[in-house]
Amino acid sequence: MAYFIFTKNLNNEENTLYRIAENLSDLNNLNINQSNYKIIEVTQNNFNDVKFGLKFPKSYNENSITFIDVDSSLLNKKVTEKILTNLKEKINEFLKENKNHILYSVWNNYYIELNSFDSETITYPLNKSLEKHLSDLGKNSYSIFQLP
């Protein structure tokens, strides 16, 4: 089972997603106090849709999540490069502060992969998320919402 972690006590409030975890181990290795968040079990399909930027959990109500489709048609070169830069900055912050974290090597390898990725190889507009594009190329792909 996979998990979405929301800001607690904000039923029907939009944009309260905080993190996602693909399994219980990932959930337990997030750098959070779980009692401070609303954690909802989700299907693998829902997890993948959010991980790959196909859908976004707009809000939750108790244990029910409302999803919206994500429009990736605007991913031109400039936007894609900005996304890459932001991803690398956030991952690098985690790596600097969490050298002993159990998932350090996973995120370090992803950081290296992102640094070696050449956005010039993409035909624009991309018409899918960067995460989905990387996955389609057979590369590792993670959502920034998975970052511990």
C-alpha cells in the first residue's frame, strides 16, 4: 500500500499535500512526526499518477481524496529546465543535511542522474511531466513529494 501525507485537520482545503510514500518503509523514513499529519492509504495506481505528475490530490475529506488532472502541455524547454533546477536544489539541500539518512544513496543517485540529464534531448513541448519522461526512458524517477 502507498500513502499520501497531508497537512492535518484541513478537510476540503486545497493544496495540502505534504509528502507521498510508496510503501510503509518509505513512510517511516520520512523526516516527519507522523502524528502531525493526515496519512491516507492509496492504491498503487493513485500513487503512480501523482508520482508521475498525471494527477494531483486537490484536497481530502476524511479518507477520501479529490484528484485533478495535471496539464503537462505547457512544458517547454524553459519550464523543464526550471523544474530540473528546482528539483536538484531541493535534493541537494536534503543531501547536505542528511548524510546518514537510510535513503541518502537513493536520492544521491537520483541527484547524479538529474545532473547528467540533457534537456536538449527532449522534443518540446514535452506533453508529459519530467518524472513520466524519465520513467519512460527507463531511468529512475521520483516525485519531489517523496523526498524525506
